[in-house]
Amino acid sequence: MTENATQAFLEIQDIREGVLILKNTGIRGILMVSSINFALKSEEEQTAIIYAFQSFLNSLDFFCQIVVQSRNINITPYLDSLKDLEERQTNDLLKKQTASYREFIKNMVVGDTVMTKNFYVVVPYSMTEIFGIKKAGSQFDVLKQFTGNAKEQKPMADDEFERCKTQLWQRMEYLAMGLRRCGLEAVPLTTPELIELFWSIHHPDQAEIGYYPEILPELLK
């Protein structure tokens, strides 16, 4: 699949100031959320977390999506750092111990898949929530969102983007606060982080060996 074909398949029109702009003029923000080891908590702590999360969900008056991403851990950089440490050792005993440890780690993961999980909350917002079903005097019509003809959508104007972004950030802050009451930390992904996330989703093999595309300086905002 070519890059043009991939871009045509995605519903993302642009990534701007840490915000995903969709082809149907909706926008999305993504929070990366920490995890807790629920099984190691006491029964009282588990009950408190469950009730806090239940209360958090009941307090929402908008939709959001919880995404769990599993990915193979790339240990090549760690093995390279051990190799570098081994070569810099001046003590023969420490040099042998470092080499032995490096081989132990290398052999331990051979044939086994070491996985990591990342947790995200996708927060939506749409111009319809500000302008209503149809914005007078413009080409924006909510019905066009369901036609599937994304090419007819005009780019979001700067003033519209700023208004929607402000509302989106308020939602994200509210979500982060609610998750914090459950013992979780949530941080919004920046533009480069969003680019890397979606690139890795469509190029998992390259991402798992630590390769990421170069991001243009103008996108590092």
C-alpha cells in the first residue's frame, strides 16, 4: 500500500496543535493514561477504585473512547547500551559479568514475545456542538458527515478551529481530573507524539525495532 493510499484510507485531515482534525470536520484529542496494578491492591482499595471509576463514567455528558494498545517491546537499544557498557569496562571481572548479563537478557527473550500495553482515551468534539445542526451562511452541514464524500468538506477555518479546540481542551482537562481521582495520570499527546502513534499503528514492524520517520520542524508544535 502506498503512502497516498494510506492517507486516503485514514479519516484524519490534519494534526494541528496536538489536535486531530478529521475529514468530516470533527476534532479529537488523545490522552495517554498511566496504569495501576489492580490485583496488588487490597480489597478496600479495589472497591474504592471501582466506585471512583463508576462515578467518573456517570459524570460524563459526552462520549469518549478507551483504547488499549499492545505492542512488542523493542529491547535492541537496551542490549546496545549493555554492549557499550561492556566495552568500556576496565575491570575484567565486571566486563565478563556485563557480557554474561547481556547474553542472559538476549537469550531470555528469544522465542518469547515481550509485550507492553499503552492506554489512551480519545476525546471527541464537533462543530455541530457549537454551531448547531447547520451553520447559517456557510457550507457546513451535519448531513455531509454521513455522505462518505470527505473530499467535499472544506478545511476548518482558523476561528472555528480555535473555538472547537478550547472546548476540546476543557473536556480533556475534565477527563484528566476524573481519572486522577481513580489514581491514574493522564497527559495529552502532542503533535509529534500523535504522528508517531498513528505511524506506528500502520507500520508496526518498523516501530517495534525502534524506527520512526523524521518529523518536519514545523510540525514540532
